[in-house]
Amino acid sequence: MPHHPVVIGVDSSTQSTKAAFTDAVTGELLAVGRAPHRVTGEGGARETDPEVWWNALREAVTSGLKESGVDPAAVTGIAVAGQQHGLVVLDGTGRPLRPAMLWNDTRSAPQAAGLSEALGGSDAWLQRTGSVPVASLTATKWQWLRENDPAVADATVAIRLPHDFLTERLSGVAATDAGDASGTAWYSTATGAYDPELLTLLGLDESMLPAVAPTGGTRIGSLTAGAAAELGLPVGIAVAAGTGDNMGAAVGLGFGAAGLLDHPVLSLGTSGTVFTTTRTRPVAPLLNGFAAADGTYLPLGCTLNCTLAVDKIAELFRLDRQDAVPGGETVMLPFLDGERTPDLPTAAGLLTGLRHDTTPQQILGAAYEGAAVAILRALDEVLRSSGLDPADPEIASRPLRLVGGGAQGRVWVETVQRLSGRGLIIPESGELVALGAAALAASAATGEDAVAIATSWQSGQGPELPAVERDVETWERVSSVLDKAAPSLLS
């Protein structure tokens, strides 16, 4: 075992918790403890009891300690990168009043529209927060709760995001970071603080919210005796402010002021996301203009219809997800579960271009292509929001970093490569969010810059696949259907 200090990076996602025990000097991944979550809800509802997250964190840390053989005394810091946007409402003792509404709970779409109108339109929100209200953002969920369960809303003493809830359990300190706070729609990326007018509109008092730390790697407190006893860790180790999962992945890739800027990333997970980090504050109506964990910005496009939608089509045809072939004339828009970039929360899937000789394998391939084109068009918008021209040869030649579970799938890799025309870098580590959190923990323990730490670990490195000639014909065919089906889609 190494004699270096060890840090723990926690990735608390929609489906599970992972605790990455990481050598703080070399970045070597010593072990990853895991524990599942339970998501409930029908229709547009998606909820989880926040206590499930704490129990899963405890289980993941305990199993990671056992697997790694690390002496608990070697652990110097811990940080959480959590799923963004979830609404956690607490009573005066810090206990949840109800299950958390998750980021992919789409019930608050009407409230999103109402909030946008109440402030005079989407541009007013965009200029303040960097994001237009959509069903995924926390403010819309809080408004939904106020309208649909006013008794619980009235009883709410404190509001937390998922990672805030866990950080407070670790440290006893109510703290967040600008990255995750920027996904609430009540934090202003223009001022770097909660927006008083938006809080008034939402019936919130700032005292209900956690303090915002300067960066996700800021030490906001120490592990309490109670948390230490539950986790089997030393009392008093550094607890970082932590951040949202997308911001954590950016740190894990070495993206930020001390690393790479303005380079594109495509994450294929429960959702499909595209993002970069930039010094330019993004203000783009089709994107979320988030803050990053290190003081820069993270423009991001997100779709709920990515790997899960493709897997659903494979299930319908009883195919393995790798059985796909290019769709040919067939086009599928796999909007099966609501949408976010573009904002189409009530959209349904669309299939066109069928012939007598169309095969199930082509329809599955068309689902891959539809999802890929939609998210790659969002990527162009991400680059524009950073002041970059996607058509500029120098920008277009920058390799695309492909991460998430889908990056391990042959058809996803081939489809993205063919439709983007970019070279692909596929990082060898599959735990970028957890490693990003580990770098934040190391930053809290040492005071060093988290992105610089992750860059020295080379956690975002991996093999590079060369660019291939872009499949312009498929791109234009799918884009044409997208544009005709919904004129408000990306142009």
C-alpha cells in the first residue's frame, strides 16, 4: 500500500453512489466502493429518499475501505460530487420532509413556463442565471411543491441540493459551491450570489439556503465525530464544498483555469450531456450557462434521451444494443422521456422513412443517429456560447472527449465518430466524476488547485481515435427531420 495520503471522492449519481479511494499524490485509484439507489415514480415523477443517499455513501465508503486495505488514518479529505438540481426539503432538525424530486422529474414543466413569464420572459432569467427555467432546474421543482403540496412547502426550513445534503451530513456545515448552485435558477452567475429578486419571486429566504463557497475545492469544515463513526474514518479530516456531477467530471478531466479550456466533452450516461469549460460567461437560450467548480464557467447542453432511449428501442425489437447498423433512409427522433436541450418536455418519439426492406437493426441504428445528432448540435451551441466558431478549422479539429458508460459501447463510439467528424479521446478511467471529487478533496486538504491536481494525475487521458470523414448525408437527413418536427430545435 502507498505511504501517500489518501482522499475519497464520492460520486452520488441518480442510480448509485461510488466512493473512489485515491492516492492524493499520484491519482492512483486504489478502490471504488459502490452502493445502489432506489428511484421511484411513475409518469413524469422521479424521486428518491435522501436518506438512501446517506446510507449508500456509508456503504460505499465502508466497502471501499475494505477493498483497498487503506489505513483509515491515511485518509485526509473527502468531497461529494452529486447529481444536479434535485430538490431536498428539510425540517428544523435537518431531516427530509419528503422524497427528493430528482433532476429528471419533469412534472414541473408548467411551473417552468409560469416562472419564465413572471419575470418577463426567458431572456430576463438568462441574463441573471445563465439558464432559462426548464423542468429539470431546482426552482421549478420548488414552485411545483408550493403549488401542489403547500403544507410541506410551508414546513420547509432548509433547502439543499443532493450534494449539499451529503456535505452537510459529513461536516455539519450548510455549504455548496457556485457550480452546483448555478443549476438552481435562483443563483446568479452574473453576480456570483443568490439573486434577491428571484428568491422573493419563489417565496424563499436566503437563510434557507447553504452558503456558497468560492470553489468546490474550498475546505468548508471537518468530518464530524458522528459522521466519522458511521464511516470508519478519522474525525476532523477535510471536507470540501464539493460540486455537481457535471462540474466534478470537468475537474476529473483536468478542465478549468489551471488545465484545458474550450475543449468539447460528450458524456453518454443516464442523460447525454455536452459541455466545456471557459472563461466566457455563457448566455445562450438553448443551454445551461453553469458556473464550473474552479471559478470558470461550464456551458452545458443536456438530453434525457440518450443511452436509455436507445436501450428502449433495442428492448422493443429484442436486440442487443450492439446489433445496430446505420439507419439508411430511416430517421428516428428518440424523444421518449421528455427533453431539455432543446426544451421539449412533452415530446414523443418520431419514426419516419420506413420501407418494406427496413430492418429492426436499421431502426436501432437510426435511434443512435437521432440521439447523436441532437446532442452534437447542442455541442455546436456550447462552443458558440464560449465565443468559438464550430466551423473554424482549428476548433473543428479539437478532439472530442467521450465519457460515460456509453463511451464503452462500440456502436456509440462509431456513431459519434461518424457524425461528428472529430477525433475522439476516450479516457481510460470510467470514474471521472469520483476522481474529480477526489481532486476537490485533495484541494481542501492541501490548499492546491483542484484542476491542477487532476491534471497532474492525468485522469482524463486515454487513447485517441483519429477523425473519420463526416457522414454529412445522415447528418443532414436527421437534421432536416428535427427542424421540421420542431422549428425551435437547434439550427
